[in-house]
Amino acid sequence: QVQLVESGGGLVQAGGSLRLSCAASGRTFGTYAMGWFRQAPGKEREFVAVINWTGGIIQYADSAKGRFTISRDNAKNTIYLQMNSLKPEDTAVYYCASGPLVRTFAKDFGSWGQGTQVTVSS
């Protein structure tokens, strides 16, 4: 099994930046694809970004394009989400996930972290 632990969340003013990290441990062979999802109160969990093993395939949600950057360091079994120009609507719990295929739906990812809170004030 794979264990995922997110970190880096916090409170930031609109226009600011945060860098989230997700460290994977255990049986990491199932981490071909790793991604970020977020969930705001009362809303469904939504896709943010996904990256494959080599970093050659990257996909972003429209809301993230131009502002967020996903990256991967396989030597550290870690992925990152650099978030710039943050907006109040980015406020959510951000979750790291892993799975065997590059997908953009939460149901296609088998392992999840506990999440890290990101709050953007106006």
C-alpha cells in the first residue's frame, strides 16, 4: 500500500503564493500517476492537476492553468504544487492522490492523503 502525506497549506492573502508537497511512502510502484484534488465546503472534490512518472504528461484544470504548476521528484517520492496568484475561490482542502493511470476523475485514484487546508483571504 501507498501512504501519502500532504504539507504546505496555510493562510495566505489574495495574490500570494503557497507550495504544497506530497510525500509518498510504502509500495510506491502504484504512483505512476500522481495528482492534486481540492474540496471546498459543500462542494464535490474537484481535479486540479496530474502528472505521470516522467513528468512528460501533465494536465491542469482550467481554474489552475497559468497559476499552478505541478512537478515531481522521484528520488524523493514527492510531488509539488506551486500555487501563485491565489484567489479566495482557491480556498479548499487540497488532497494528494496516486494511481496507475493518468486520469482526471477522483474515482480513478486508489490512494489518498489526509489533505492540507489552504485558505485565501480577500
